[in-house]
Amino acid sequence: MWKDALTAANPEVDFHSYDTDRNNHLDTDDLLVAIVRPQSDPYGTLTSTITTLDGDPKPLSMPILDLYLSHNPERLRWGVGLAAHELCHLIGGAIDMYGVCGQISAGFYNVMDNHSKATHLGPFEKMKNGMVQPIAVNLTGLSTTTLTLPSVERHCRILLLHDSDRVAREYFIIENRFPGTPPLTNYDGPLETGAVVVWQIFEDRNIVNWSDVCQGDPRFIRRRAVLTDPQQSFDLAWGDGSPAGFRISASKPNAEQAEVRIQKIEPVLPPTADTSTTLVKARKTAKARLKRASR
């Protein structure tokens, strides 16, 4: 069917003219081809095919978005999210965010996970593609502070919290997901309420194998907290479980300009041991975590 669709478009499209480097392969920078067919529920995948076109005997290979879209009005938003999901694979290099540990799932906060509400990408993909400007916050030596964080969709700003000794391996991203004021809604409109979202990023992919939370889950982009109420907070912890020493809260989480509080807290020490054996075991565990983190 893919070849039939390309053959049908062949009289109107000079496919080989997009092959600027003449290697008989169309890259995503050359041309994007989406083949769309009707279906009750949306579905799509990223694939490729190879066929002869334009009267040139040399076969031409190309990536294809294979999309099945519904005419049902109740499925239109889902179709938009599906098309965006597959296009982000091709254009932005975004990866699927599916996994088995719900504790770190992106859900509706990243179209690469759940795209039925057609929201948008998470902050990591946007940052890597130059779509947002990160405001770097070095946690090393930082005291308690409050920062104003505008909505990511309208202002393209995020907070990147890092430690000088760990930033090459892992860090945190905070974004303000504000759905707007009805009836003036945006792509975050389906979320219905605003939130300050905390993400943890493992640039060192090996961390997922021994992370303290959802160990072994392959996702290195992890949603850690969704703060929708001023009373909520989240204590930052590194991949090995050791405390980062800071608590995140938001006095105005549902606002165009969210107030994000980064509060310095004392690390929680192990409880007083009844025996020396328990204390020694706790110290060994802490030492092992520090050793892994320093690698």
C-alpha cells in the first residue's frame, strides 16, 4: 500500500529532486512523506519503504509516517496528537516514552507518552531541539530561593537544576504547564488545570540500571512530581537515592507566572540504631551509593 500511494503521487511529485546528495535515500531533512488512511480509531507508526519513482530505475528509499486517522469528531484531537507524536520521531529525534513503572510515566505531560489529548513535548526534547531557553540553577551552595517561572508554552522558559559534580550525568528540569484561561485555551488546555512539573533526566543512561526509583525502567526522562496545589512539595533525590538537599513547592502552581520555591533542607539522617551492627550497615549502604554516584 505504501508503494501504491507513492506511485499515485508520482505524477505530481518529483521525489528524486529532493535527494540532493544523490544517494538514492531521502532523509528527514530532505522530505517527509505521510500516508494517511481512514480508520475508526487513530493509529500510526514510523516506517520506511523503497521503490522506483520518477522513471529512474534506481530504487529510492525513504522514511514514511503511516497514519490511520478517524473522521469521528471525538477522535480528532487524538489524531492530531498521533500525527505530532510520529512527526517528533522524525523531525526532533524524540523517543517513545512508554514504560512499565507508572511512578515516572509522563502521561499527558509529553505527547511521546500519551498523545490522545494532543498536548505537546516534554521540556527535555524541547531543550535539545532549541525550543526553550533553560534557566540554569546551580544547587551547589544554593540557599533557599523563590523564582518566577512563566508558562512553558507561551514563554519557552524552563528551570534546569544541577549540581556541579553531577550535571554531566543527571539533573532536574522544572516547567510550568499552564492551560490558559477559558475560552482562550492552548495545547495544554486538555490538562484543565495548571501544574509545576518536576522531571529528572539521566544523561548517563547507565543510571537507569541501578536507580533507586523504578530500577531498570529504560526511560531516562522521568516525571517525578506534578504540583497542582500550594500545599504540595517534592524532595529532590539523585538517581542513587541520596538526597539532593532541596524541596520544591509552588505557591501559585496554576498561573501564567508560577512561583517556584527551591528550599534548602537538611538531609534526613538514618535513625539512631539500637545496635552497632545496624549503624554499620546503614553507613555501608550510604557509602556504596556515594561510590556509584561518583563513577
